[in-house]
Amino acid sequence: MNDSADESRDRRNTVMVVVKALGAIGVIAAALFTYMGQLDTNEVKRLDSQNVHIKQLQSDVKILRELVESANQELTSIREHSVQKDLKIAQLTMQVEALKAIISREVNLHDWLQDDIDANPFPIVIKRIDHESRAVKFPTYLVNNAFSQRFGVSKRRYEGKTSAEIFSPRSHAVFYAGNKHVYENRTWRLQDECYDDPSSGQEVCSPVLRYYTTLPDGSPAIKVIIFIGMDIEK
């Protein structure tokens, strides 16, 4: 069956309308899909941005925690150091007070010992024992009034000096031998000794008692008592 020219034209027009309609729908669909795709892309970017921000916050929080921990450790160290410092100060204070007490006690004992030997009518000298050098020495610690008067030597002048600095070499040899014997044997000795009197230059012989003792600070010493005018043979 053959269509007339008018029918054919109408059918073509109808087809064109349908095609145009379908084309418009396709364009709309394509635009919609593009928009939805753009939405997905933006959402992904937004989520990625949020994730980066969250990671940055987490990193900042971690750094802050490390700083807080470091500050706490430093504070603890300062507190411990402060406690140790206070303890050290307390220990040093106790040591200083103990040394003060010892010094005070030694000074008092020194004065007591000086008063004690001053009450004796015979010349007395107390010798320290200095063995730091190669040859042992016997420097003077104390002399009494009788010693100063008999030999014309002041306490201040003789203090800290050996017999070699006051007496003649021959007298020093006698005194040194007696002191060394007592020191080496930790004993006492009483015997006649002859020496030169520094005030007159004359030889003097008298009994001399030496014995091993200790000073107020606990260091060893030798006490020498010269019995001038006495005779041990009687």
C-alpha cells in the first residue's frame, strides 16, 4: 500500500519530533550525569580535604603530647635536683657544724693543755710528729712558761719550730735522737741529757723524760719534761 504524499510528509514530521524529543532527553540525561559526577568529585575532594585536616590535627595533638611529656620530665628532673641540692646543703651544713664543734673542742683542749703545763715548775715542751717528709721532724706544739723563762725563748717564737732552729747542732742532735727513739718505739724514756743552754751558751746536763702521747686533735706527739736541778741517780 502506497502512502500519499501528504501522509508520508506527516510521518516524517512525526519521526523528527520524536528524534528531537529523544535528543533533548539525552542532552538532559547527559547534563544530569555530568552534574552528578561533578558532585561526586567535589564530595571526594571535600572528604580528602577533611582527612588531611584531621591528619594535621592528629599530628599537632601528637606533638603537643610529646611537648607535655617532655615538660613533665623536665619538671620532675628539676624537682629531683632541687631535693638533691637541699639534701647536699643539709649534709654540708651538718659537716660545717661538726667541724665547728671539733675546732671549738680542740681550742678549748689546747687552752686547757697550755694551762696544765704552765702549772708545772719544770720546763716542758710538746712536740708534734711530722713524718710527711723523708726524715721525720718534731716541730714544737706548745712550751710552758718555765721553758720560756729558762731558755729565753718565747712561746710564739718557738711554736712550730724544731730544736735545730733554736739550739746548737750538738744540742739538736741530742734532742732529736731522744725524740726519734720514743717515736719509733712508741714508748717513754728517762735519762740524763747534755745540751747547750741557748741563753748562756754553757753546757747543761739534766734528767729528761720523754713519752709518746696524743694532741687534742688525736695526732701523735711527744711530751718532754726537763728536770733541771734534779739528779736521777739519787
